[in-house]
Amino acid sequence: MQYYTLLLALFVLSFAGFKPASEPATSAPEGKNIGKKAPLNIIFMVGDGMGLTQITAGLYSNGNKLSLEKMKHIGFIKTHSADKLITDSAAGATAFSCGVKTYNNAVGVDKDTVAKETIMEAAKKKGLRTGLVVTCTVTHATPGSFYAHQKTRKMHPEIALDILGGDVDWFIGGGKAFFENRADGRNLSDELRGMGYTIGYTLADLKADMDKAGVLAADTELVTMAQGRGDFLLKGSELAIQGLNKGNQGFFLLIEGSQIDWGGHAKSSQYIIDEMIDFDNTIGKVLEFAEKDGNTLVIVTADHETGGYSINGGNLQEKTVEGAFTTGHHTATMVPVFAFGPGAEEFMGIYENTAIYTKMMALLGLK
Ligand code: MG
Ligand code: ZN
């Protein structure tokens, strides 16, 4: 009898301490009315070539923590292009920007080379402000696919011309040579100035109150973190957010950790880790803004994985990983999607990379 009394007491006690499973143990701030309203702004962040292993290598090398961990809504995308199981960055970015599966090398065009309106162009048309911040040239495959329409990613001078379309209010990255040292003799920086842009060569040349602005911080791509790029991506992103976040118009901003991919191509764990941590520091700064703002959806994903990267050893205390590579090219593995802010729950699950476009367009009321 005593035994059953004890059991009953335990039973009652366990219910006294019971909390509904749906109530999170700690309430992470995720916007003022998560799930109840659409975002005013979207900050879309692409870690080029950033698979799970790249993230993991950055995590352990950074003392077992990343800002990315604040993003609780997580999904996976299938990255294949129209013609290949393994995508390149142009087809990958065009899936995000136009919602179509296209051939590798295509920039903002479908598989029949027909130009498709990008989310940036649609946003601009609806009165939102637009921008991009990258550590490659602003004419590179990933950023280019958001404002340009060209048959191949190699056409940097033509992609640069497409910026004159005026659909990018703020752009920050490298690529000065494609604007100012051209075979056609044109100086696109001067032409942009004629259109009301301030074009500078360092972040210090820009002020947050500028309506249209560009920084071309290098002739081609920016140097690597190891070569001393410093906090260019973080500071550039901060500045672009200030520059775009005006008058409650809403904005769409692309931020790319462009060189995580190049670490994979170089089969260099250290290159990947340096670039991954730089990208994550930028994510941390962006989330600080989004948390305070409450109207901004932040999405972090990748176009594909690079390197067939794996971690075959390492040491948690020493913050080291032993990386290994199966290839110097991209792979077909699914890549993760992390979301934070109003609408973040839409990004859970497993879906095609083109669905990122569909979800973002719907959330911004553009389609
Ligand atoms: Mg890229
Ligand atoms: Zn690549």
C-alpha cells in the first residue's frame, strides 16, 4: 500500500512540474509578432559554397559558438540546376533571384536564355529600396543574378552595364576594373554619378543618408581575410542597412560571404574557416538589427556546397578541425536554410532552391 502511495505522490509531483511542450524553455526574441505579420524588409544572406561542414568547421574554430545559432527556423534546399545535378553559383543564384531552374553559368535568364524579372527588380518596382554587399566583384555570378540578365557569368563588363538599369540603390564590393577600365572606353562610375549615385572606393566614402551609392573597393575581388580584408563585410552590411532603411519604404538587401566557396575550391580548411567566421560575424550584426527592428526577415543559406568537405578529426579545446576534401569543385549535397524574424517559419522543411524566391516574393507581397 505504501508503495502505491509513493507512486501516486510521484505522479502528482511530476504533473506539478509539467509544462506544455509547445512553450519554449527560453523565449528567443524573434520580432514583435512572429508569424502574425509579413516582413517589411528582407535581408537575404548567401554563404557561397557553405555546406554543413563549412558551418561546423567555423563553429568549432570559433570556440563552439556561432551567431547563426540564434536562427531557430531551419530547412534544407535541393540545389540541382536545370541541366546538372551539381549547380554553379550563377544557376544557384538565379533560382533564388528569379525562381527558375536554369543552366549552369546563366545570370538572371531561364534555360532558354530569356531574361526573368528578379526579386530585386520587382522590389524596386513596388517602391522598396534595394542593395547588395559582397566580397567578390559586384558583377560576380551571385550578386549579378539579382540585377543582370546575361547568357554567361563570364560577361563581367556586360553585367556591370546592367547596374545602369538603376535597380540597385546601394552596392558594395569589388570590380572597379569592369566599370572604369573597359574595352568600350566607357566609365560606368561617371555614368552612375550622372544618374545621382555617389561612387566611392572605400566604405568611408559613403554616408547613410545617401539615396544611391556604390563602393568599388578593389579592381576585381577583395582580398581574403588572411590577407587583411578585416571587417569590410560587416561594416559594409551595417552601412547598407542604414542606407536602405529609410522612410518605412521597406528594403531587400543581398549580403554574400563570397569567398567561403573559394576556400573549398582551394581545398583549404583555414581559408574556409576564416571566411565562415567573417560571414557569421556579419550575421551577428544583421541579427542585432533585425531583433531591434522587428519588421525584418533574415534568411541565411548557400547556393551549394564546395569541396565535399568533411571533418575527420580535431580538438574542441584547441579550437581546431582536421578537414578533408573529396573534390576541388562543388557538390550536390543539400544545404541548410536558416531564418529569423516575421515569416521565418515558412523556411522550415525540405524544398527546391527556387522555393526561396517564391516564399520571399509572397512575404514581401510582390507576387
Ligand atoms: Mg558567389
Ligand atoms: Zn564555386
